Amino acid sequence: MANAPGKQTTQSAQAYQKTQTVTAADKRESQLMGYLPLVKYIAGRIAIGLPKSVELDDLINAGVVGLIESYNNFDPGKGVKFESYASMRIRGAILDELRAIDWAPRSTRAKSREMERAISSLENRLGRSPTEQEIAENLDISLDELYKLLDDLSSTTLLSLDELTYGSEDDKAVPLVDTLRSPERTDALSDLEREEMRNLLVDSIEYLSEQERLVIALYYYEELTLKEIGQVMELSESRVSQIHTKAVLSLRAKLRMRLMQ
């Protein structure tokens, strides 16, 4: 017996809807797959200097979670490119994973602050970036012990833009990444604050040694890995990591001191 026309129409509509749903799911999966290299790149850069006990695959998996969340929550109306938004979410998800596995114990963070204070004190007294030997003497440790300490502190130089902050519109806590604006959507106060911070950072970088400035430039501006920087500077990856850690701690100490004035 032939199906009734009404029933056929209903079945056709259901089949069409199912096809559209599958197509949308396939499109979503295809788009997410296209951003996997971004996840791997961010995870790889964060993994630099972390203890060997931290598996890169675990960071990538956490980054994929951040990618999916960014895809689901992205609001194009905010004027921020998806790649920029997703990068911050991916980074935040990876850092959340690191915090969950206690990648930087409280004792390590305490040593980081002690190192910052030592660097800040020496910079004020010397008027320049202190040498590693001078820092070691200030901390009353050997140079080898200082190098080991720098290796231990390398992971504490990670910062997260996914931490909660408070917006200006209400008292509701939101991730810092959600406060990002498109460069085209600025105001006079934001421009002034950005310019002030840029000048402050430039002044602080001037206090670094030539070797440290080169590492900062190659890592953050040229976006080379520490291994690639080591090849350029003819240094081991471990040594470049130590130089990078000392430079970041120096900048952090300098910026904190200037901002508290």
C-alpha cells in the first residue's frame, strides 16, 4: 500500500532536516580540524621549559577543549578575530590544566618572588641588569645552583589571560580574554594606557643585557622556539631557556616596581 501524501511529506522533511544537521556537524568538525595546528603550536610553546613529567599530548588535549569552547562561545559582534579569541581560550585551557596538575608548587613560586626581589634590588643599586654571578652572590648560592634554580623557575614565567577579572559594566567576574577589543574599537583612555604600558616595557627592556634582549626579540617578536634561538645564538636550548627565564623575571620585577610607584 502506498504511503499517504501527508506522511511522505513528513518523512521527506525529517530526512532533509537530518541531512542538514549532518552537514552542519561535518562543517563544524572540518573547521575545528583546521585549527588543530594552532592548538599544537600554542601547546608546544607553552611546553618549553616545563618539567619533563608534563606530557605535550595532555597539553594538546586541554587545548582542544579550549578550542571547542571558543568555537561555541565566539561572538563576532565583539569585533575580535576568531583566531585571536581562540588562541587566548586555548592558552587559558592549557594553563588551567597545568594549574590542575600543580605544575608550579607553592615553594617554586616563592623562589620566583625571591629571585625577582634580588634582581630588583641589584638593578636599583647597579643601574643595570645584574649578571648571573651577581645574582648568585646576592642569593648566597653557587652559579650552578642558580642555573638549576632558573631551570626550576622557567615554568613560572607563564601568564594567563583566561583568569577572572571584573569588567567596568557590572560587578560580574569574567575571563580577561572576554574584555579584549578589536584594535579598531579603541577610545582615548585605552590608547593612553596602551601607550604608557608600551613605553614602560621599552624602558624596562633597556635594562636587560644585549643577550637577553636578543632572546626576547627572537622569542616574542620572531616567534622562534628556544631550540631555534639556540641554533641562531650557538647556545644549548637549556641555556637559552635560562636566559629567557632571567629576562622575564627581570622585566616582571621592573614592571611591578614601576607600577607600584
